[in-house]
Amino acid sequence: MTAPILRRLADLRALTTEWHRNGDTIGVVPTMGALHQGHLSLVQAAKAGTDRVIVTIFVNPKQFNNPEDLANYPRTESEDAQKLVPYGVDAIYVPDPDEIYPAGFSTTVTVGGLTDMMEGPFRPGHFEGVATVVAKLFLQTQADKAYFGEKDYQQLLVVRRMARDLDIPVEVVGCPTVREPSGLAMSSRNLRLSANGLEIAARKNTLMQAMAKELAAGAPFEPLAEQARDDLLAAGFTEVEYIDLRCAETLEPLPNASRPARLFITAWADGVRLIDNIPIPAA
Ligand code: PAF
């Protein structure tokens, strides 16, 4: 049986208030739907870490800076509910839009610093949209823990900082990226890749793994990044937006992996923007 689908905040509140009254902890997995194994791994982590699990599905218009991307975003609510059946989640919250952005809504949550780099300049307004909706989802679900994938690593750090700065009493838990057998990071946007696009896309991870080995052995980042840019274009990527090595904690740029780092690459293939990152242990 599918979990109850709640569309009104009052119904959600009635449940969460009752759960907390009974001493149950609440875990939330915020999503925009089109669920894949990556999301389901977050659900599994939430089931293991909390007594009650809510999956939220809301395609948040405020975080899309491209109207075409918003219009094309897959919306698959009934398939998503079916996919959640084996996990026994307690509720699926699919808020009516006016529960998130009621008429006259005029508050935006901005996280400084962490959003000035990488995804920030390429997607103006994106992180404000994410921080605003996630702040609302944290407050609406009254979650004790919230689960986010490391695939969107910058998002994970932004959300964690937002919760800390606003004193929202939720622990933000990061979970490892789930990959296809080809190494391609799972993403709802992969649905838009052709067979050829999928092949090209998978080459990015192979290249990142090779870079990771060299970085972990102490190689300087800049020459590796230059070579990687050429290799990606030769492999069929049409545009490389950024290749960055950054401190895993603060996201400051690093010349080499002298401390725990993440390697980030964002590039376009087959008309789809593909983001990915991997951990690099300190050399
Ligand atoms: O990662 C996502 O799917 C979205 O950015 C999130 C966290 C659900 C907010 O809309």
C-alpha cells in the first residue's frame, strides 16, 4: 500500500505533532520527485536513523533560473509513490503550491559566501530558491533529521549552514552519491539523455577517478584541470562550465589535495547539464 499523500500543511502538522508527542523522531527526505535509486538510498538512511520518515515532493519554481528546465522537469507522482512502497515511509508530502508560496509571499533566504562560487554564478537565484524552500520544508515537517545527497555537495553545505544560522533544530545528514554501473551519478536529469549521451556522460566519472588518483598522490591541480577540460571536449561534452578542487569543509579553492578536498566538474552533454563531485583524501 502506498503511504498517505498529504497536500495540506494542516494535515501534515496533525501527524507530526502526534509523532513528536509519542516521542518519535522524524526524518525528512526533500525531493522534487522523479525518484531514483539515489533518492531511495536517502530514504533508507532516514528509515535507519529516525522513527518516522516523510518524503517531500515539490518541484520548486524558485530554484529554476531557466523556464525551459522547469517546464521539462519530470513529474511522476504516482510512480514515485509506488517506488516508495517497499520502504514503508510514513507520509509523502506533496504540498499544494500555496502551502509553500501563499499569495503575497515575500521572504527569501540568502546564504552568503558558500553560494558565491561554482553553481552560484552559473545559476543566479538558484540557492536562494533552494534555501527558501528547504527552510520552509524543515519548519513544516518539524523534522529532527534531514537527508541530502552528496551529489549536490554545494547544496548540502548551503542547507546545513542555513539551518545552523537560523537555529532550525534539524540535523542535516549527507549521504554518498549513488552511481549507475557506468559510474554516472544518478540524477533525475539523466532521463533526458539519449543512449549516446549516456555513454558520453559516463566518461566524466572515469576521468574524475583518474584525476583523483593523481591528486591523492600529491599532483598539482591546475595542469590536471587543463588536461581534463580538453579530454571532456574530446569525449563529446559540448561545454565545460567549471572544474574545481575545493576544501571539503569550506569550499575554498585548493592548489592541491593537501587537506581533505572535493573535485567538482560541471559540463554539458547531449543538451543536459551534468554536475558531479568526488572526495579526494588528503595527499
Ligand atoms: O535536491 C533537490 O532535489 C532540491 O534542490 C531540493 C533539496 C528538494 C529543494 O527543492
